[in-house]
Amino acid sequence: MYYIITTESLSQYVVNEDMEITQLEYQFPNYLQPNFSGKWVVRGLAEVLPFGNIGRVQPISDLVGKDLKFKNGKSKYVLYDIDHGTTRLWGNRISSVSCRESL
């Protein structure tokens, strides 16, 4: 099973069952097979709260297919990951999460 994450800037990322992440690359007319390094891992999605606070981290599976936006249309979740040992919160918010059995 794969999770497809789309950001507000329309970049797409794919996450595998081991929570490894890579950018989804597209070469007309098909997507390229994802290449997971094992050094970039998703920890979950965190809700952006008022005054710059961040809510608890939730598993990706809990947010598949749900509305991830505020009433004003701005996305309300950011991705929390570990890249080569560095823990990060993305500045580019997550606009949607979907699930696929295969790519």
C-alpha cells in the first residue's frame, strides 16, 4: 500500500508501508517507479494551531480521504519527517492524502 501526499504547491510525494518517503516523479505519460532511500522517513502529520503552535502528530492512515483544510481553504496540516537523522516540520502544508494499493 502507498500513500500519495499532495502539498499546497502541488508537489506530490509517495510513502510506502515502511513510512519511507520520496518525491513522485512524472515523465509523460507515466509516473516513474519511486526510489526509496530508507533515510527519509515520515513520522506523521501535525495540525497547525493558532498563534504558530503545532498540534499532536497523527499517523497518515488516520487522515486518508479527510478534509485537510480550514474553512478559508488554507491547508491545516504539515508533515513531520526525519531526513538523514534530522527531524523536520515542513513549511509547505499538506492539501490531500490518498491511498493506493500499487503505483
